[in-house]
Amino acid sequence: MSGEPPARTRPIAATLVVVMALVWGAVLAANGVIALGDARNGDASTWPAVSDLLFACLAVLVAVGAFRVARWGWVLFMTWAVWALTVNLLRVFVFGDPQYLPLVVATLTVFMLTPLDVQVAFGVRNAPNVRLGSSRNPLDRV
Amino acid sequence: MSASVAPGIHSTASDLELLREFEPVVRFTHGESFFPMDVEPYVAASSLWVYHPDDRDEQLVAEGSLTMEELVAPRDAAFGSLFYLRFIGPLGLVASARALDEARTLSKKQDNRFRAGVGRLARGGLLPRLMDGLFSLSLFLRGKVPGATAAAAVLKYADLHRQEERYVYHGRVVRQAGWTVCQYWFFYAYNNWRSGFHGVNDHESDWEMISVYLYEDGDRLVPEWAAYASHDFHGADLRRRWDDREDLALIGNHPVVNAGAGSHASYFKPGEYQAEVPIPIPERLASLVDTAGRFWSRTLGQGGEGPTSRRIPFIDFARADGLVIGPGQEKEWEPNVISEETPWASRYRGMWGLYAQDPIAGENAPGGPMYERDGTPRSSWFDPLRFAELDRVPPPPRELETLEAQVADLEARDTELAGQIGAETDELQRLGAGLGGLTGGTHLAAQYERQQERVTEQSQVVSGLLRERAENRALRESVGRRIERARQGRADGPRDHIRNAMEPVSVGQIRFRRTTEFWAAISISGLLVALAAFLLFAPGDVWAALVVLLIAAVVADSVLRSTYARTVNRIAVILALVSAVVIVVEFWKAVAVAVLVGLALFLVYQRLRELRA
């Protein structure tokens, strides 16, 4: 027996999240760079650029966390998701300025990362007890 | 078989001797104001009332005039009427204030103030705390048994106690199915769990009970089980075997009971017990909440109960750091032997305190030892074995003969089955052969079908007999092993019968940091004040503010209670569900197209895989 803990297998959902986070990070970084250029030309404030760049860094961090199936990555993503969903839902319901793309991305990723088996893989929850369902094999009763 | 466990008592002992031999030692929590008492002074200090079905309360006998004879005098009343005692009369504002003040002074003077410590509020999260607040508010609005009544009861009981300091149990011995049961009924003037110990309810009078179950071994009666009426538990979980040193503490032959503060529930171990009280909500709403819970755990694959749990955590403090009553202790018992011949027990079917008309019933006084609140017989009185699920357990000396008789029955049945199986199998084969003879003739189709049905039925008969034989043999083997164990001493371990052991909550679970407890105490009020401020100063943004405040409060709460990951997951899923609805409503055509195209691609993929295979 080796003393090494068993390696965590990466669920497909985590791989998809890595891809989505990288794409989203790239989009935000591009936006940030463009906004920064506008700000340097004096056409706009620097804050949107800084915010986009920060969120791009966050997206890369989420991608790294998801790739390594790390608990902190999952928690970081969920924190970002709560923020993004709250802001975008308020835009829909209160401010009348909906932005559906980030809403769709956040919603899909939340549904990918929250099933119990994915949480177990990320070490957020313990594995549930085994439940024996009914069997279709006539030799088995349960 | 188990005579070495305890010395027992001679079987010719009188009921009183039996009761005294096994009477319990009861340990109370510091701060307890009420102790087991005789019913007579309580009745003498109470008034007798009847509640009429037309919602009218009528006083029948005034306080000071009620005797035990008056109490049990036959009285007719219409269906739906309820008789009840009233220990504390209605209090005006001045009398209430005076009672509260005097009770506080008395508690200080006796150095008997209860300190809960920190913990209860921080245990339940924001939603249970909100529910707790609403529950308290509902009690305030219902005003069934106000706090001043408890204070007045403390003073009145203290007064009775000063006149005559006695600690009484009402003992009863009953013999049933080979068992001798010593029941110890404890009567308290008041249950002040809510007003005195942050619990769920208050009510006038309180009946609690523990039992000791003995069996006859030669000329001795030997104790085998002790059962305590521990709240929130039932059946076999209420009893502990006499040799169970893990849970059942004994001082000589006296079981040790740890009484809950104010609730007077009986526990085996000292400590703080978390009682989870279901939130009283209408049935339809409850079923909606349950459906949401199932959707959460199964459909969304989240497991557990989800954010829709409808229970409020409360603590029953059974710290055992206060007065101790029992043989050789600080205070000793005065037994009062009762039976079905005791008039107050058998002939008074009313409640032993105020009928508060509380629909949840937690604030109504209990009935007596023999009867429930509605006057129907109490099962723990007329069937004390079933109370602790001992009705199915033979006394130890009878166990072996019972098991051997069972084996003999199983063996006889096995022989019988062997004959039946042979005969029925012959019949099945005869029918099967006949079925074979019908094949080939097109004109015999209807007969073939009938014969086929008979064959199927007969096959089921044979299969059933074979199954019964297999099950009986497995049972016989298992019973045989049990007989072997019983012959060697004990068939079961002392704790084998326990399904849910009542365990006090560990100190680590109870004690949260002071900041957490402080946050728990102010969070709901803080939220309400912040919301009021938004309503006043920024009414246009009140909905946005409500959402943001609520999420911020829940997240802050989870950080302090070290449940951040779980909480943030729950919030994210709830928000994602709302978002999904928004997206589907807004882009239903695109969603439908995506689903259809996805389905088509999946089917093509499946079919192509089949072709390749």
C-alpha cells in the first residue's frame, strides 16, 4: 500500500468549466484591454477596464481551480456565480438593463458544478451512503 | 441466566418495598424552580373549571375550596367539554409586574439563576432563526401562558414548598406478561421550559414518568430494564438494560435520571439535548415545502434536506448540576403508592392545569397518569410494556423455552412442507406434461390457454412452498444460534435494541464564538431595521435592497458559522433556478430549438454507434 492519497478524477463538468472560464476570461481581458486603450485616450473612465481585467484574472483562477479539482476553485467559482447572478438578475428585474450572455454562462456553470457527485469530486461534500436500488436481474431481490 | 447482574429483591416484597428498592435518583439543573410534589397541596391551591363547547369557561370550584373529594365528584357535561384545574388565576398588569419582580428577587436570593451560556441562536442559521422569531411572536400574540404566569407559579410553588418541604413520587407496581413493572410518576406544578430556559412551551402542571422492569428468577425479582420518558423518543429507544453501563448510571439499585430544566424530561446522560421542533405550518404549505425539498435533493442532485428544513432547534438543558433527590442524596423521596383504586388518578379525567386553548397543544396542561388530555386512557398506564416495546420481549428465564418452542414449531412445519412440496410438484409436472400434449392441435387453442393458466398457478404454489421452506430453514438456523447464545448467558448485547440513542450535544457543537452568537442575536432585527430604512429613504430600490441585504446576511452568517461553502452553493443554485426560468421565458423559441437539435444529434449519434457496432 502506498501512502499516496488516491488521485481525484476530474468530472467532465469541471473540464467544461475550465474551457468556459478560459473563454470568458479571454473575452473579459480583451474588453479590458480595449477599455484601457479608450481610457488612455481620455474617452472613458479607467474603472470598467480595471474591473474587466480583474474579473479576467478571476476567471483564469477559476479555470486553474477547476482544472486541479481543488476545493478553493469550486468555492471561488460559486462566490463569483452568486455575485454575477445577483447583479444580472437585478438588471433583469429591477434596473431594466438585462445582459443575458453572462446570465446564461453563470447559470450553466452553476448547474454543472453543483450536483452532489461533482461536489464530492471537489472535496466540498462527503460521498453519500450507498443506496441499493431495485435490481432488474431476476436473481437479485434488491 | 442473568442473576449475577443485580441482586434484586425477594419476590414476596410489598409494592412499597419494591418501589423503594429501585426508586430513582433524580438530578436537576441549576436554576430549576419546580420539583416533584404531591398532588394534594396543588389541588388545594387550584380552582376547578370547565370549558364548554360554546367557547365559555366556567369556574366550578373556587381556589381554596377544592378538595380531593370535590375533584373526583361525578360531573356531567356536554360532549366537547373539558374539565381543567387552574393553578394561577388571571393576572392583571400590576399583579404581573409584581410577580415578575418578586420571582426575580427570589431567584437572586436563592442563588438559583439559570445561565444558558451561548449557542442556541447560532445553531440554526438565518431561516430557522427567522422562524424562531415568528414562533416566539406567535406565542406572544396567542398569549396563552404569559411569562408572568410562570413567575406567579414559581412564587406560589415556593410558598407551598415553604409550608411543607416534600419531594414526592407517585409509585405504582403492575404485573404484566411475566414482568413486574415499577412505575414512578413525577408531578410538577408547572413546566416553565419556554419562560425559564428558552424552550418551546410553558404549561401548568407536568407529569413525567420512569419505569423499572423486573423479572422473576426463583424467589427473587431481578431488575432488567429501566425506561425513561425522554421527550422526542419512543418505543425501545426509551429503555436501557440494567447492565448497560454506557448509558444507565446506577447508585446501588437506584437508576440515575437527569431531568431537563423546566421541561422535566428524563434523560440517561447529563448534558444539553438538542430538540428540533417542527415549525407549525398549514398542511398544504408543509406538503409544498416537502415537494421543494425533494426537488432539491433528487432533481437537483443536492442530497440532504436542502434549504427548506422546517425545524427550529431548541435545547433541553439536563446539566445535572442542581438539586439531587433520591436515597442517600441531598433530599430524599416520600413515596405515594397509587393504583387504579386511587380516586384522583382514576376518577378525575380532566387536565391538571390551565386549558390554554392552544391549537398547537404545547401550552395546554397535560392529563393525569391514567388519562390523556381528552380523558381517553393513557397507554403508558394501561400497557406499560408496550410503552418501551417490551410487549414482544419475554422475561429472560422464559426466553430459552420460548425459542425452543419456536424451533419445534419450525421443524414440524418443515416436515409438513416436505410432504406438501412433493405432492404439489407431482401435480405441477402432471399439468406440464398435459400442456405438452395439447400443442400442435389448432382446435385446442382455448384448452391450451386454460391449461397454461393452471400450470402458472400451480408453479406459483410450488414456488411459494419452496420459498417458505427456505425462509423457515434460515429462521431456524438463526433461532438456533440465538439459543446457543442464550445458553451461554445473554442472547443480545445490552444496546442491541437501540435504534436512536439519545445523546447530549457535544460542547464543541454547542459553543459558538461570542461574535457568532451576537450576530445571531441581532441579525434578524438588523435586517428589518435596514429594510425599514430603505423603505423610508430609498423606496424605489427597496426590492433590490431586500435581495442584496438578504444574500449579504446569509453569506455573513455562513462565514461566522463556518458553513460558507454549503451556503454559497445553496444561494447559487436558487439564483441559477430563477435565472433559468428567466432565460426560458425570454428565449423560449431558441431554447426549444436547442433542445430539439440536441435531441436529434444525440439520437443520430446513438444510431450511428449501433451501426458501427
